[in-house]
Amino acid sequence: MNRTRNQRIEQALFRGHSLTLDNPAYCHAVCAITESLVQTDGAPEDLTSKALEVKERFASACVIARESGVAAGLEEFALLMRAHHVEVAFEKHDGDHINPGDMLLRAEGNQSKLLSLERVGLNLLQRMSGIATASRCMQERARRRSPATQIVGTRKTPWGLLDKRALHLGNGGTHRLGLGDAIVIKNNHLALIAAREEDAVPVAIERAWKARAESAFIEVEVRGETAARVAAKTFRRLQEELAEQYPCLLMLDNMAPGEIGKILNMLHREDLWDHTLIEASGGISEVNVEQYAACGVDAISVGALTHSARALDICQRIS
């Protein structure tokens, strides 16, 4: 079956549907990160609660948004709390738009637990909601200029799969979930094969092609038109041997929009467009994302969505 360009991009780069707590690998990642943070934050004890003689009495706490955005991390927050015998009731759900004053959830349990888990829980919600909000905002900006262009993240993810889920909740693409997920050939890989990028590219793609059954997609990073042409021709030749299209991507790295436009024109002119999906990457932010989207690329990857995420303002109030 021949898939549209958008379907191929979603097949390759939008993998967030698997990142739920029903997925053992994802659940393990959440527990590993949150429990590590709890142990670090609570060691050896909560001295403030001890000094103030906080009792082991029942209390409730409301988690409230203090600015607009996209809710993310609620399920992960609940997993953390329930592991420490604190019950959680949702008022909002992951992916919901939220406004200042909206209650996201209510937590109930011992006073000491609500206090000792507060900061780790809020850090989790603030980071994931911040990523989801930024992702949705950037996607809206891109679609002003190109309805088909998709915003995706990168592997610049300090919190790994949690950051990837946050991107997903903000309608962004996850890109690879990890090194064992897909084949992405970067400039350092190419440098190990040949001195010139255009000489290394076809050799690398040929080698990667043999492992395509294990990979969600194959992508090669190029930094100039000559290498882009060679890569696209190699992709076309290999795909013509298949009955079904395989997701093959060109990552146009650290190029200006004008340079990308020239490469896209070349791909159309030389009948390479239908065999190659295009990702723009490097130095792209909310300031210039619309210029890159206007080029007509299929995807724009933005590392800043996760490596420089701004936390959404969320607070907890105990009663």
C-alpha cells in the first residue's frame, strides 16, 4: 500500500502512542526517574517537617495551574503518589488545555507525605506540561505557513521517555524513542566511512538498508546539496526494489531556509521527491520556525523543546 507523505512521517516519527503506563518499559522509566528524585530530595530526612512536628494526620492537597498551557504528567504524578500511599483524583487529563486557576488534581494522604513529595511531584508536572505546551505552540506556528509540516523532538531529552511522552501530549512527534528504535546516520558516522560526505552517504545507506526490518525508519544527516542528491538517489534506487514504500528521511542540518528551498526544488526537478521525506534541523526556534515551515519540509525537529524546556507554573495547596 502506498502511503501519503504525512502518513509516512507519522509512521516514522510519531511513536508516542506507546508511551503509557501500560507499557512496562515506559512504566519502569517513570519509576526509575521519580524514585531517584525522591531519594535524592528526601535524604536523609525532611528536616523542616521534623522541626515543625508535622503529624502523621490525614490531609488533602490541590494542584492548581497558574498559567495557561497543556496538562502533561498527571498519570506519572499519580503513579508516584500512589507508590507512597497517597490517593489521587483527576480533575483534568493529560493533553487537556488548562487555564490559570484550573485544578488539575486532588491528592489525599498523610501530611508528611504530601509535603515531602510536593517538590518532586510539581517538578514532574511543570516540566512535562512545559514541554507539551511549547510543542503545541510551535506546531500551531508551523501550520500557519504549512499545514502539512510536523514538529518533532530530538534525543536531547534529559528525562528520556518522559520528555518524549510530553512531546506527544503536545501533538508533537517523538522521533526516535532510543538508539534501538531506528537508524539515524549522523555526520560523525559518515566521517568514519569517508572523508567527503557525498562519498560516505551511499555506503552508509547501503549498510543501513540491510537492517531496515529492525528499524522504524532510516535517516541520514546531510549538510549540502551534493550529499542530499546522492542520498535521495540511493533511497530511490533501493525503494524501487520494494513493493511498499519504506520511510527514508533526509535530515537537512543547520541550513538556512533559502538553502533548504533550493534542495527541495532539486528533489522535485530530479524526480526524487516521492522517495524521500525531509526533516529540517538545527538552530530552529519559535522565532524562525515559520520560515522553515514555509519551505515545505515534512518535519522540523527542535531540540530546545526538551533540552531547554521552560516549566509551566503549577502549584500545590494543602488543606
